[in-house]
Amino acid sequence: MNRELRRLSLVVLLMFIALFVASSTIQVGFADQLNADSRNTRAVNDAYNVQRGSIIVGGKPIVQSTPTSDRFKWQRTYSEGPLYSAVTGYLAVNGSATGIEGAMNQQLSGTSNADFFTRVKNVITGKHPQGNSVELTIDPVAQRAAYEALGNKQGAVVVEEPSTGKILALVSTPSFDPNQLAVHDNATYLANYNRLKDAEGDPLVNKAITDLNPPGSTFKPVVSSAAFETGKFTPNSELPNPSGLQLPGSSLVIHNDTGAACQGDNGGNVSILNAQVWSCNIPFAQLGAKLGSSTIKSQAEAFGFNHEFSIPMPVSVSKYPGYDDQAELMQSAFGQQSDLATALQICMDSAGIANDGVVMQPNLVQSVITPDLDRQQEFQKQEFGRATSAQTAQTVTQMMVKGVDQGTGTNAKISGVSVAGKTGTAQNGDNQPYTLWFTGFAPADDPKFAVAVVVEDGGGLGQSGSGNSVAAPIARQVLEAVLNK
């Protein structure tokens, strides 16, 4: 009889252990997954019973929860909503969330795995549940300067700290007011959402990290880096300098922006230095043919192309696919064909060059702060990888400085400050408006800020605008603001 009791006791014990392990696994191991599931309506309702944490910029909350008298108990409010909408996103009454609201939902609502024991403690003590606050890396001076500089243009600005990867500004225009999408009435939310979804310029699309555009000539520093890394080329290496070039196996004839041979001609040749300073397509097409697709692709990937990034919002993958066709390869060497990039990626290119060839992982979150003011999570800089040698980075920097001082980027000049930069005027097909770019960093001799500006839809100028006339002045205004603060 005692033996039977022992067996029964052992079976009961094993069943209890199995139940404990299963329930613990679900509650802890799968908590984030279950809370994020859109079918989990209970999680949506529970989210409004929690005082959601604030989103903080520059030591001040830009998003917070305030008490209401309706059944949802808490209203999400966005101070200066349009200024920060590309960063914060919004939390809707149906539980959908974008931007940091979505990417850091578990932390803000206090439902992450790291908050499990805090939730248990709150249940035992009867304490009112609160989420964690999320402090961002955004610099309010840089953010406002970028927002005001873009004005009513359709585009984006990204500012990054080269040595750490901290994102100091992330702006997309046209913008929107998240307060209009945080209302507690579902019919009002849907009406506002549909109006914004159909609005001109796609205000709900984050053009800094979602839109992919041909990078145009902002890709040339990547190709120059690839050339110098082979050890076979220097800035003084020369390439043929015709005024037009028919691509092999194609009827297409390419030209430089001026329609003439590249400035700095030396007996029918031009140096890589002058080709980049004056942003000439023909020499870079020929350089691309000499380097080959795999060399350029490897260099592009070392800067971040073809890789997924999370900041922690997901970022569209910038693409350099590689090319078997020689004509396509030559066009890709000046940022056309199927080359595509986000504004963040182009900023990372410049930041990597500014950081002696080391590309840092980009990030928006400085820390996660509990209601007890403990720092649950703290930003740690992390290298993505070395894109170039320090020597190559310095060489390309000098070329970019000359491009601003006397080349195609003169509208980015700042009195008393050395600015490194590169313009881009990318084509989008016959009769389609250009995409206008500027990217660079300052001070060039001690880089503190890297910037990328993209203006879509030609800046309203069709095919008559250029990177220097439209995007470079925006970059200058942003850099001046952060350098003078």
C-alpha cells in the first residue's frame, strides 16, 4: 500500500511540475509574443488599464498618459505631435501602434518579460500598474531644425552621432498629428486615419526609414571607398573623360550632369578626385566596370546595404543587388539602376566615413526607466562593422570636403566650419521628378554630426532642381543649429 501511495504521489508531483513549467513558459517565455498578437483583444483592453509610460526627449516627456473619465481610463497625449510623429508614431484605440509606441509597446505598457515580477508584486500589493518610460536619443535642437528646414517639402532628414550610432534627429514630412489618431472613439479614429492615408505626400509613411529611393551620386563615396580599398587606385588615378558614353551592349548613352566632359580634364582623362568633387557620372561608370559588381557589392554591404536594421522600429532594407549586365553595373556605380536606399542608410554611409571607417549600429533608445526611476535598460553603443580602413575614410573625407568647398555641394558651406559632403540628383524614369539628396558631416576634422537629407518628388521642381540647390541648404541649416547650440 505504501508503495502504491508513493507511486501516486510521484505521478501527482510530476503532473504539478509539468503544469508549473508549462504555465511559467507561457507567462514568461511567450509573454511578449502573446501581448503583441493583434487577436488578443484582452491585451488591448488591459493596456488602457495601465498608466502607460512616457516617451522622453531632452529630459522632457513628449508623450504621456493622462487620466480620463471614459472606460479607457487613460488618454495618450502627444505634445508637439507633428514635430515628433516620425519617431513616436501613435497608439490607436484598436490597439494598433506605430513608431516607438509600437516598437517599445511591451516596455511602455509594463508587459515585457523583464516586468514579470513587477506585475506579480503589483497584484500582491494592490499597487496601480504603470508602464516604463522610454528615453530617446533624439536631440530636440536637431529635431526642430530638421523639421523647420524641410518645411512643406516631401522628404526626410536623419542626423546621427558618428562615434555612437545615436540618432539625434529623425524627421519625415509631410507630418501628422498623432493626437488625431489617439482618440478613444473608433469612428473618429477611422475617419482621421483614412483621411491621412489618402492625403497628398503620404504623411503616415515614415520617409526616413521606410521609403527607398535611388541614392544617385550620394553612392559615389561608397564606390570611391571600394576603389581605394583594393589598393589599386588613389584619388589621382585617372579615367577616360568623354562628354558622352554609350554603354556596352546597349543603345543608351550616358552623360555628366553638365552634358560636357568632367571638369578637371587632363588630356582626355580625369582623376577620381575631380570626378567625385564635380559629381561626374561617366568616370564613375568606367570605375564601376573596372571594380566589378562583387567588389562594389561587398563595399556597399560593409556600410549596411542588404542588411536589416531595427532602431528599434524596423527599417526598410537598402539594396545593392549586384549586376551581371555590364551596362547595368556601370549605371549602378553612380547610384542608379536598381540601387535603392533609405535616408538612414545614406546617413550611415557618411557616419561610417566620419568614424574612421567604422559603421555603428543606429539606435533611437537611450534608456528604459521604471516607475521607481531605475534604469532597466541603458543604451550601449555597438559596432555594425568596419567598412573601410581609417586611411581610406580620411581620403574620402578630404574628397567630400573639397566637394563642399568648391564642387557640387557648395550650398552646404558653413562659415568657419569644415563640412564634408556629397550631393545627389537621382533620376526616377523619363519625365519623373528627381529625388534630391545631400549627405555629409561636420566638423570634418572632428566629426560630431552626420546628416542625410532626401527631398522626394523633385522638391516641387520636377527635373529642374538639384541636390545642391534644394537638399544642401537644408543640411546646412540643420548642421548650423546643432553646431551652434
